[in-house]
Amino acid sequence: MNKFTRLMSLSIALLILVFSFGIVGAQDLKIVTDGAALGPSDVPTLDPAIATDSSSIAVIANTFAGLIGFDEETLEIKNGMGSMEISEDGLTYTFSIRNDVPWVEYDEEAGEVVEVTDEDGNVRMVTAADFAYTIQRTLDPATAADYAFVLYNVVAGGEAFNLGEGAAEDLGLEVVDDQTLVITVPAATGYLRSIFTMWQFSATPSWLIEEVGAEWIEDENFQSYGPFTLKEWNHDQSVILIKNPFYPGTDYMRAAQVDEVHMFNYDSAPSLAEFEAGNLDVAAVPSEEIDRILADAELSQAFFAGPSKYTYYYGFNVEKEPFNDARVRRAFSMAIDRQGLIDNILKGGQEPAGFFTRPDVAGGPTQANYDGLGITSDPEAAKAELQSYLDEKGITVDQMPAMTLAHNESAAHAQIATAVQQMWAETLGVNVEISSQEWGVYLETLSADAPQIWRLGWGWDYPDANSFVYDVFHSSSGNNNTNWSNAEFDALIEEARLLNDNEARKDLYAQAEHILVNTDAAVAPIYFYTTLRMNNPALTERTYSLLGFEVYAHWNK
């Protein structure tokens, strides 16, 4: 081929490329852009067996589908990848798995989502064995899953297996055939149906995990079967989901209506700025901007404030001085002006929290109905508690050990921490340093060696008080970063979780809450969240999820 011919061929190729790009552009792909779903830090994991945090679950919930699931607006339990039958004694759950959902992956070279095939070229369909694999892998001590203890409630033999005292074959899991999974539970309780909606009851690809190990969640390997699958994961920047055309929809989550979802790692201030620049469909709202937004006719129309499922709290490491003394912990909790934070800093309709458990879940007690229980903001009582400690130790405030409050990187958390730091200084006369870490590193720090004081938010995994007190602070919990345990507390919540009478459960949970937040003051509950968002009017369908993550399959544009 001579030089002229090569140039002509290159020119024709470029023209074809430009023409093709124009056609693709003309198709006007429906792309949802969300700057509020992930927060400012990288997503820790996309593995359903390992995930514990809201940003990981936000992606997992949209790329997989569970055995059953909640309607995100009504919290009605509906069929998912299976339908559920419960035996009369409440000990056997039989799931009939649908047979029409294939595993898929994004083929970067082809630029499309394709079905996954086995070594013989057959399409891999999601089966009962794929669900059993995830459940067993979550319980396997080698996986070191922080949420394994939650499955103790729903899989007979699960606790013994997870603790290395039982065998996998003794688990209450039976794969009868490709479409039938039978799970035997250790005890019949009323909220077990809700636990089966959790992300650990998604199927995962055993063949892929066995081949590439932990790297299976990276975008070049990822396989799933939900309404979307993973197209790109630009660590610390964004996650891009692409519509799965092979997903038929389930009762609780329909097939996707948009082509892609772009989820960005933004803090609230840059998220709002990008929204106002016209680059986002959904944005977070910094508390300091609420007054300006509500005063602006156009912006106020895009503003949404609604219910949430989270409690914001500070935890204490009870093994580190001076917080190895309950009087100090109570003093620090009572010195927090919760209503002042809401009125002057947060401004989003949040509610002061004197219990850890939100009152709007099954079995959740309210302080109004249990006078004298829980914790309240009380500066004088706080001073008295700290003085009692100082007198016993024979020291003054300035002789107390150095103290640090830690939070994950976020402008909002930093603002709250600074305000609380000032409250402690003014009320107690103490000086507390503030430190922050990137989200993934922060979670590792809490698990390995929690600071003296640290912040977290907790939202239910299923709308029941058990998801708060038992799943976080029972002595067996992998979520308990306080190093605190109390036998009386454990006994109360163990009794409550076996009852079906929610009013009787509230009485027990109220007593347990008082031990947690007052008698032992292992944590300082601060406020019950609200959800604050900016929304593009171009979203022709937009649900407001109560689940703590968005269900993009129910959006349209």
C-alpha cells in the first residue's frame, strides 16, 4: 500500500468513526448522575459477603437482586429472585428460585453487556446453589465477614461454623435442585423475613471468585445479574453502572429504565456546586447552604427533605483512658447540646437522639414513653459526673490524658466535630483534638484499634430494633467497636429478639438502651438523620427510598 492509499484509508476510517460517533450521540442515552450516593471516599467493596457500609451497599443493591426484598417506599416485603414459604413451626424457609435470570458482565471491547457462559459455552443462569454459596461464604471464618454474626439468626449451625466449631455440611442450607433452596433457622422469630432481604442473600459467582479471588469485584472481572452491572470503577472518583438488558425484573425491583447511572465520590459542597452547574441529577446538601436554597425560588423547588433510617452517634473506646470510666463517658454525652446542633448547624429537621434505636422501627422505644430512660443533654449533670471522676482520681481537668475525637473525612462531620469540641470545652473545660481519615482506612482503624472517641452513623438493615441494639452492640457483634459488653444488656436483647409482641419488646429494649447510653454510656447518640437532596426536574420518575440507598431501576429521565 503506497503513502497516498494509506492516507486515503485513514481519512475514510476517520470519517466513518466521526459519523458513527454522531449516530451514537444522537441516540441520547438516558444517564442518571448522582453526586450524593457514595460520599467523598472510595467504595470499600462490592462483595456482598463482606460489605458493611452504605456506599458499598448502594452499588451492590443495584447490581444484584436478593431472594426477597423491600419495596423501597412502603417497606412491604415482596418476592425477589425467589418466592418464600415458611413452615408452620417457623423453622424452615423454602425459596423457589426463578430460572430465567442469567449472569452477565460488561464486555469493554464489544461495548455492551453480555451473558456469562461456562466452559462449554452454555449461558450461566442464577441458581439456588449461587445463593447458598454466598451464605456459606459469609459464614466461613476464612472470609472474616463482619456481618457473619447476623446470619447466626437465620442459618442453623451458622454460629458454630463461623466460630470454627462446626462444619459447613452441618449448616441449615439445602440446595434441593437448581430452583429450590431450603434454609433451616435456629429459632422462630417474627423479624426473620426482614433479615432475608439483606445483601448477604444475593447470589455471587463461585467460579469467578475461585479463579481470581478478591479481584472479582474489579470492573475488568465483575459479574452480576441485577438491573445494572458494573461498567467502570474509577477508584476514589466514580462508579458507573450500565443497564442489564437480560434482567427481567422482580416483584420488588423492576428492570432498569435508564441506560447508565454515574455515581460520583463527592462531598456535599462540591456535589451541590456540580448540581447548580447543571452536571448532576441528584446532589447532597451541605447544612450551611439550606437557608440559601430555601430562599431561592428555583433551588427550593429542587430541594427535598424526607425521612431516613440512620442514627448519628459518637462511640467511646471503653478500654482507653479516661473513657474507661462510665462517668467520663456520661459527662461527654450529656455535654452535647443536641438541639443546638440541629438548630444552628444541621438545620435539616433532624431529631435529637436519646436512644440509639430509631423510634420508627418495629420494637423501637421512644423516650417520651419511657420517662427517665436514655440520655439527655444536661450541662450541669455533665459537670457533676466529670467532677466525681476527677475527685476520685485526685486530679484536675488539665491533668486528664490527651483526648482525640476521630471521624471519616467529610466537611459535615468536621463541622459537627468542631461544634461538639467547643461544647466540651465550654461545659467541661476539656481540650479534645480532632482527627480524620479516608473512609476505608477509617473503617479499618475502628476494627483494629478504635480511637478514644469516634463517629459513625448506623441505619437499620431491616426495620426492627434488633438491627440496632443486637446487631451493633451485642457482645458477639462484629460492628461493636467500643470494646464494651454487658451481660445484663445481652440478656435483655436476647430475650426481646425471641418475642413476637412488639409492645413487650419495646419494654425490654428501653431497659437495654438505658444501660447502653446512660448506665454504661458506651455510646452517645446524637441525632436521627433526615435525607436532604437536590433533584433535577428532568427526572420523570424518582422514588425516595427508605432503605438507605437509591433504587435506580425505578427512576427514569
